[in-house]
Amino acid sequence: LKIIFSICLVLLCLAGSLLISAVKDDGYGPFKPTPLPFSIPQGFPKPTSDIFAKNKRTEEGFQLGKKLFYDGRLSKDGEISCATCHQPFASFVTYDHDLSHGVNNSFSTRNAPALVNLAWMPALHWDGGINHIEVQPLSPITAHNEMGEKIDSVLAKLRKDTTYKRMFKAAFGDPAINSQRMLKAIAQFTGSLVSANSKYDRVKRGQATFTAYEERGYLTFKDKCASCHTEPLFTDNSFRNNGLALNRFHDIGRQQITQLRSDSLKFKVPTLRNVQVTFPYMHDGHIFSLHKVLDHYMNNIITSQPTLDPLLKNRIALTLREKNELVYFLYTLTDSSFLKDPRYAPGMFTPTDRVRKTHVEPEERHEGM
Amino acid sequence: MLFNTVAHKFNQGSIPKKGCNFFRGSFFVTFLEKQKSKIKVLPIFLSFQLLLATSIAQNIKSGALEIHFIHTANGKEISLRDSTYTNPFGETYTVSKLRFYIGQLSVPGSGYKFGEDDYYLVNAANEMPIEISLKPGSYNGLQFLLGVDSLHNCSGAQTGALDPMNDMFWTWNSGYVIYKLEGSSPASTADLNHIEHHVGGYKGENNVATPIKLTTTQPFRILENKTTVIVIENNLDHYWKGQNDIKISDGALIMTPGPLSKKIAANFSNLFTIKSISLNP
């Protein structure tokens, strides 16, 4: 009797397990995410906080984030995606635009910043208002003059799309779509945008040499610019008033976040990586060339502003020759392999196994260099 | 919009419960396959588990505590949008939205404590009691944090009660609104006489999350298999007047962390009282 009983029990268990696996099979295949470890480029510091610590980078999460990044459905009218204002060929700024365009022919009040090496940025936006890469997209998605949409409407649109269901399942283990998963996936993509293969980087690695102009420009840079645009990220991530006039939007910058008068007119020091293609410059994009930017630092800083950065109180003295050499040096920060990287470019979704073969071989990885 | 009105304890969706994982994952199936050859071991293993499970279940004897929040002004329960109240400065106002976060709930002496990821969004538009199970005994109060601790303000995308869809997250200046009061008042100088008080802030001296400690005059009892109901009153009369005077005419729009949020938050410690305790039959 004991034997019969135990056989019955075993059969019951087996039937149960079959039932479980039947329930488990939701038509999207098993959950086997491919880890995509994040490596730090040679010469880069350790990031101050590990943005992938609780959001492990996987091929599936990255691909989902990329699809979301290029998807206009994140906006009210279906036209504006993250990439509308963050274009890959322009180091993820809006190429040749002072202000970004939003829904209903609206304009934002600031110049879209480059999405480069965000894993090393403790705060995002010109005023540092965003404290974590994952929550950043909430701002442009919901702003009336950017994407003008509600998060629950975005999720409703995504839930109607079987491709998204499949991709959320592949990235997170089940097809449920919620704001946290969407934001984590986007962060996997944007946090992966590492630019560390410019001529400057190759020179640092001993794989290239500066021309005489570039070399002298580099010396001037180290002498007169590097205290704020610190190597190798070319920003110290601080907030400073660089002596621009209060603009027509009455944008007081950092003060809006901290409510401190001492932060009036302070904006984040932007990275200079790929600065050749990120024009126009400054928080409102009102300066269209690097030469004009240097003119500002040489001649146009408003020195009467109480919160002006002390380093700029005497402006910056540059000879015409130094100015030209400086621009030549800044051009060495252009990372064409980053600007043309197919992993970051828009395109139809490629099944992950093919992506793995074509894009994430270690020798092809940026970060591995 | 459903999410805006739900005041409920959510599970943190991204963290699957361990036991759940074991059952649904492939481990169990693989285990069965591996054990096919030693099939006689299995029933013993399973019955042992069954025994273990029943013995654990038998050991858990508990009662329930239901925590209700009521929102009052001028001694009356607040009715959203359609009733007018007067603050201690003679300014009349209506209330359209009233929401706040509760975390770190504990009942001293019971060993009960919220998990560190557990938050409730209390919402006057849709009251849902907080239900917890406690070991039977006699207790004399409860504690909670009004607000969201700093870690959950700066650790990226959250879910459940802290989902940014609940409209309690500043998208342009990351961080949670911990107490939201909206309505209108003739004393308001803002557009359409609106009142929009979004109180929050987590950094350094701007941190407004406030520990609340409520004690009862007499101990209340938790009985096995019975539900004790505790009603906590959120009295807006104390919102306007406490350590600081909050006049609508002085500032009807408060939407940032900093001095104005702090000024209101200084009144939070006297906002709540235990209104009643009863035993559900």
C-alpha cells in the first residue's frame, strides 16, 4: 500500500510540475538574460555611484531601452522620442538647434545636453535637478513643452504592443510593463553611452600623437580650462556662473533647485567630449561656434555678477594663436567611433542572439578598450 | 488614473518573493527530473516539507490591526471639493486633494515593523485601511515616518506606492512630495484662487520627513483571530497653526523643497492624534 501511495504521490507531483511549466510558458520563451558587464575605460575614474548596481545591464535590457529611446509613442503626439532631441550622430544633443522642439510646435527653454558618460555624472540636467539616471526620463516625458505625455498613457500604449511584451519578458522575466521597468531599461541604454575613443584618448593610450597645434592647444587647455573641464571626463560636474546675462526665460539655473541665492545663474559645467558636434553652446544654446565661446571667456563675461565664478573674475586671457590652437585641441575630443556606433543608432530590433554576435564581441566593445 | 487613487500597500514588484521564485522557477522541475532515479526518496522529502509547513502554520497565532486615517477640519470630516472650511486665521478654503506618505510603521513592543521598502500612500479620495497582523498582546501606541526616507528619494525608479505615476514625485527636481494639499481659497492670490501645497525635500537641512509617535491613554489589546481598529485623525486645523502660522494669503503655491516646505513641516508633529480604538466583533 505504501508503494502505491508513494507512486500516486509522485505521479501527482509530476502532473503538478507539468502544469507549472505549462503555466510558465507564456509563448515568449524562457527567461535567460545575457549579462552585459559594464567596464570602465582605461584612465577613467571609478563612477561615484554605480548606476548598474541595482539595474544589472543585460543585452535584453539594453535593447529594450534602445527601442524605448527611439520610440515616439513616449510622447503625446507620437512624434517626439528621446532621440528627437538627443541625436546619436551629434553626441546625443539636438544638432544645430539652440532649443529643443516639443509637442504642439513648442520650444523648451534649454539646450539639450549631450548624453555622454552619464555613469560618471552624479546629477543630471543643466541645473542638476535630477538625482538619478533612472528618474530622468520622467521630466521630458511629462513636460508640456517636451513630450507632453502622462506616464500611465505611455504604459498603456506600450502594453498594446506584443513586441514590447516580448522584450519586457526577455529583460525582466515576465511581460508585465510598469514605470519602474521602463525607466530601468532606458537607463540601461543611456547609461551605456560611453565615449572614450577620441584622438585625445588614443594619444593618452600611446596609439596616436597630437599635431604641434593640438599639443600646444592641450597645454593651453590644461593651463586655462581644465580646472572646471577636468580630464578625462572634461567636466568636474560642478555648478558655476560663467558670466552670461540672465536670458529671456529668466532662467536662474541651480537656484531653482536649491532655493539658494548663492546658486543664482549657476549651471552645470558641460563635458567637452565631442564638443565639435554639440554646437550651439551654453544652457540656452545662444553661442553657435567654439570661437565665439572663447570670445565670451576672453571679452564678454559679466564680471559684476555677485555669483560669478571666482576663476573667471579676470576673464580668460588668450592670444589669437592660443585661441586657434585651443580649438584644434578641442576637435581631438571628437569620438567618431562613438558617433557612428551601430549599437547606439536607431534601427529595427535585432534578435538578441544576432546582436550578441555582431555587436557585443569583447573586441568590438567600447568600454573594453 | 487608477494609480492616483489607490492607497494600498504594494509589493515591490521587481523583487520576487523567495518562496514564489522557488515554486515557479525551473529549479523545482529540474529537481524532480534529477530525482527520477531515486524516486522513493521523494515522498519522504515532500511529506517532511508538508509536516514542516503545517507545524509553522500552527505556531502562528495572531490578531489583526486595521489602521484608518480620517481627515478633519473645524471638527468635521473633510469632504473633498464640496465643503468649505475656515483656518485659524479666518481664511476659508476647500480641499480637492489630500495625500501623504507613511513609512517605517511600527507598534512598539510587538516586534512588528514595516520593511524598509514598504510605503503607504494615504489618499483622502480613496481610503484604504492599513492592515497588519500582530501577535496578541497589549500595546500603547504606534509610530511611523510621515514621508519618504532619503534613500528612497535618490535611488532611481521605485514601484508600488512610490511609483512616480502616483503623482507624488517632482520630475524636474527629483524627490517625493510627502504631503500634498490642494484646493482653493478666496485668500489665495494664485491663478483661480488655487492652493497647491506640495511639501517635500530630503537633502540635509531641507529634509522634512517627520517621525510621528502616537501613544494611547490606555493600552489597547490585540486578540487572537480578532481585528482591532485604530482611527488616526489628520487634523488640518493643526496644519495651518502649530509651531508656525501657515496663512494661505502668505503663500498658496508651495512646490519646492526648501524654506516654505520646512515651515509647513514644522507643524507635522502635531497633525495626528489617535481618535478611537475599537475591537471588531
